[in-house]
Amino acid sequence: MDDELYSFVVVSNRLPVDRVVDESGATTWRQSPGGLVTALEPVMRAADGAWVGWAGQPDLELSPFDNDGIRIVPVPLSVTDIELYYEGFSNDTIWPLYHDVIAQPSYHREWWDRYVHVNRRFAEATAKVSAEGATVWVQDYQLQLVPRMLRELRPDLTIGFFNHIPFPAYGIYSQLPWRKQIIEGLLGADVIGFQRVADAGNFTRAVRRLYAYKTSSTSIEVPRTDDGDKRQVIAKAFPISIDAKSFEDLAQRPEVQERAAQIRRDLGNPTTIMLGVDRLDYTKGIRHRMKAFGELLGEQRMSVEEVALVQVASPSRERVEAYMQLRDEIELMVGRINGDYGTISHQPIHYLYHGYPREEMAALYLAADVMLVTALRDGMNLVAKEYVAARKDEDGVLVLSEFAGAADELKSALLVNPHDIEGLKDTILRAAAMPRADRRKRMRAMRRRVNENDVANWSAKFLRVLEATKGRDAADVGPAQVAAEVAAS
């Protein structure tokens, strides 16, 4: 048990470190890649912070430890926990439901029971390490019950929650058998953050439909007790971003730029290189972009000698049936297109089923003339922002799905509806043929936006709003004042 208490605590399904065991059996910890860690690292060091989460391996019992100035508080998960709470309820119920039922969600009571059980374990671990009046920031859809559980255990805490994925419209959300329990869980927070204004609106409407609580702009009045006492909960969009400067600097390294040139040579120096970078997930629209590209080749509106598509697909949730099926479908599609249109010297699609380090990704972004982000539904899509950050040369064209959260900010991208295959084909052709002056104008506008709203700015905005809620009841301040203060933040 950890006897030390911390004034700032982050709670997420995964810890910000990965366990590495060398040949001698010695264990070391390596910081995980990702914008969330980058954003919160300086805040946690300054506030003497702790991070509560799972270490990534089943049945691993670990005591809390320090890593690079951050207190790490592991929460153990068993093989059954992972199967029912994580692979089951989190990724086969909530994930497809919140992504507009692109795949059919599964509803199993034993999954839900384990989700409740594991969320309680996270809440209890957090309560034990939080100092009096501490600020706690809970992350993402795996832990939606933690805010309420934590408030019941520790009413002195200030609690924030950020939902990294979309929140669906009520007509979809209402299918969830445990819809009221999830809303109750989230309303335990003082501030609930979403990627898009539409997501925050969907949540607020679900609250009104299920509970008829009074709402005004970004504020929700939630009963604290049965005697009519209320507390204000803020539900607002805080679009997440990346460490733009770090990614730009990485892309400027001579070895990365040389690698980008090498990639072009390895692909035969085609006129246009198109790039897709995704987790292998049915929400990403990989099949739609491949179908569009295959039809363009079949209609001879593009030629395999002049255009190459590189598709990086990072393995994801490989034990979930829907993902195994998706991999088979995409690999069959790649084989069919390459078989139909490939030549001895040219291959239409270069399909890479594995992840890459940041340096290789930066080189791929620099090598790509057209970036294809065709998600069917996406909370944000940080790949789009990484591509923009890497392109200090103000070149390249971003084709971006209007159903990705990034479309709200990167309005100078070529926005598409990926379900409209004909429209997607026309947009791909437009991107490949876009004049340099137009490419530069659009990229400059997108780079300005990404640099202004980087990940540090995102976390600072959220925490500023969260800190402003400390010790405030609905009776202390009117909804109009809350809305004004939130807008100013």
C-alpha cells in the first residue's frame, strides 16, 4: 500500500509506462509514446503527481514506484478482467456503440458486472493515494463509472473526466441497457470533457432525457442530496491535440528527411504517394479508401506507374472477433487490387501490418503527397494533426473525413464523406492534382491551428476550468456566470 498522498492524480486504463524485461530477467520501465503523457508530464512533476492505471500485463501484482518524477500506482487486472471488462464491455460494447454502431455492439450482463467491479477497483486505488482536496483527472471510456464511485468515497476531491472517443446521439446511446448507470457515473465529475461540441451536446441531451436535470449552455445542475442541494457539472468540448513543436522538430532531423527521400526511391519515385496510417479498426474507413483507390485504377483515372498507396495498419484488439474478421477482409482487398492492377515493377498498395517508431512515421509523413484520413467516426484523429505538424515545408494535401473530430479545426483540409465513394474518388484526384500555391495556402492555415492549439494548451484549458469549480455549488453561482467563465477559459 502507498502511504504517500498526492495533490494531482491521473487515472487511465493504462499506465504511462511499459514494462521491459531484459535477458537477465531485470525489469525496467519505458515511457509510453502518446500525447497524453507528453501533455501531463510537466503538470504532474510540478504538482507532485501520481498516475493510477494497469501495467499492461495480466496478473501482475506491483507496488507503487517512482518513474522519472511521477508516482506510478499499478492496478492489477486478471486474465478474466481483461477478457470481460476490457475486451468485452469496453471494446465490444462501448466502443462500437459510441462509434455510431458501425459494428454491432454486444450486450452481456457478465461483461457489465466485471466493468463495474474493475471501475470500483480503480476508484478505490485512486482514493487511497489522493491528498485532501486533491484534483483527479479520469481518462476515457473504460472508466466511466469511476467519477461517481470516487465522489462517494472522497467527496473532498475535485474530479475531471475526459472522453477521448465520440459520445453518440441519444437514439443510439439509448440502446445501452445500462445507460442510466453510465450517465450517473460520469455526472460524478465536476467537469466532463469531450472532443467535439456535438459530443458534449449529445451527452447533455442524454442527461435531460434520462434525468430531466436543468441544463444551460455547458452547465448541468445535478442534485447532491435528497434535500434539494445541487452542484454544477460542466460538460464542454476540449479538442485534444499533439505536441506539435516536438513533431515538427523530429521531422526536421536530417536522418528523417533522408529516410523520407529513401522511401520515395524505394517506391520507384512515383508522381504521387498517398498514405493511410491507422489502427486496424472498423471505424477508420480503411476499406472505403481502398475501394475508392481500386476503382480509380480500374477506371484508368489513376495509373499504377504514377501513384502508390502506402497503408500502415497497426495491430489492434487481435483477440476480438470483429477485428480478426476486419483484418481478413482488408488483406483480401489488398491482394485483389494488387493482383488486378500490379505489374512486375509497380505495386498499387503497400500494406504494412505493424506499428512504427515516431521517426519512421515522420519520414512517411514527409514522403506522402496526400494523406488519407477517411474515418467513418473518430473522436479526434491525431494522425491528421501529426501530418500537418510534420509538414514545415507547407506542402502535402490532407484528405479528411468530416466525421473525425479534427475536421472541426482543420477546415482547410479537403473534407469528405467516406461513405460517398464517388465523392471520395473525386477528392483524391483533386488532392493529387492540386497546384502548389493552393497546397501551401491550405497547409499554412492548418499548421497555424495545430501550433496554436497544441496538447499543452489542451490540458491547461481543461485543468483551468476544473480548478475553477473547486468548492462551488449551484447555489453559489448562476448558470449564466458559469457559462461566461467557461467561455473565458
